[in-house]
Amino acid sequence: VDDYPAWPADEQAGYGNVLFRDVLVRFDPRERRIVLALRQGETVSEIASEEGLRGHSAISKRVSAIKRRMRRILGMGPESAEEPRRKRDRTVDRMD
């Protein structure tokens, strides 16, 4: 009996916390504070005021950058759930 886990076998206990910690290590201290504040339910405006900023624009841009970086770290594909932006093809088809 002592050899069996005390949680359901289908649940990977603690995996989410370990993954979060491993991803968080890749960010600088300021980005970590932002991620932790968002995880605790603070708004971008509240985080901006804690950082001594008047507006939320700088924090919003930083949050967007953090999201892109986190997707890249986790290998979650394109930057957004929508169709990725495509650069316009500047080649011209010529009819010879």
C-alpha cells in the first residue's frame, strides 16, 4: 500500500507546476514579476501602476512579447491562434 501514489494515476501530479517553473526561469526578473502578477489575477493597468508607469501600453506590449516567447518555448506553433500573417509576395508573374 505504501508504494502506491495518493493521487489518481491518470493525473500527472505536479507536472503543471514543474513546467511553469521551468518556463519561468527563461524570463528576466521583470518579466517574471509580470507573469506572476497576471497569474494572480492582476490587470495590466494594476501592474503598470506598480511599475510606476502612467499608462498600460508598455506593459501590454511586454505581455504580448512574453506570450510570443512562451509559445515559442512550448513549441505551440504560430504566434496567434488565428492564421499567421503572411508577407506579401513581391514577385511579379510575367507573361512571356
